Amino acid sequence: MSSPFEQLGINRSFAKSLSCSGGLEKFLKEHYRKLQHYVHPDKCGIGSPALDAVANTLSAAVNSAFAEITDHPDKLESWLADEDAEYLQLIAGLSEKLERLQGVEREYNHIDQVQPKNKGILFQLFFLS
């Protein structure tokens, strides 16, 4: 599930830096107004019923994301930290895979040193079973 910042098209690290500098609230209000200027059916003057329905949906999504941020300031830290947590999980998973591969490489090198004649058979048994 995406964060309300992503729904508003705001990069998390940018929002995080604005939050640290104290400019996030002002930026959010200005960004919200600009988005509504482009998507609100009364503002953009589309006129077509089908396009007005799309504009209503977009406007509702912008309202929902903005309300989520302003109504739940206690969640701000977790929304802005998700990016770091995702990267840490990815790095942890890659580290585990690397360790497994290094273990396989050590076993293969050990087999190669102990029994070079049987290397092909052992390789097939180890990797293909």
C-alpha cells in the first residue's frame, strides 16, 4: 500500500527533508491547492460527464491523501521511514543470499581440493539434487 505522500506525488526523502526543516505543512497546503486546481471538476472546467467523473475521482483521491496526512500527524514518521525500512529489508535479504552463495563456493572449493577427479559427479549431486 502506498503512503499518502506517494498518492500526492511527493517523494518521501523530499518530504522528510521538509519535515526536518519545518516546511512540510506549508508545502503540503500549497501542493494540495495546486493539485486541486488541476483535478477538481469545478476548477478545471472539463464539461464532459465522463471526464467530470474522472476529475471527481482524482479530486477525491487528493482530498483523501491530504486528509490522511493532516488528520494523522502521529503516522508521519512511519510514512517517511518506510523507504529506509524497505531498503534495509532488501539489503538484509541480499546479504543472506550472498552468505549462502559464499558457503556454496567454499564447499565447492573444498570438494575441488579434496577430490578433483570426482568434482563433476559431486557438482551434479550438490547442485542438481
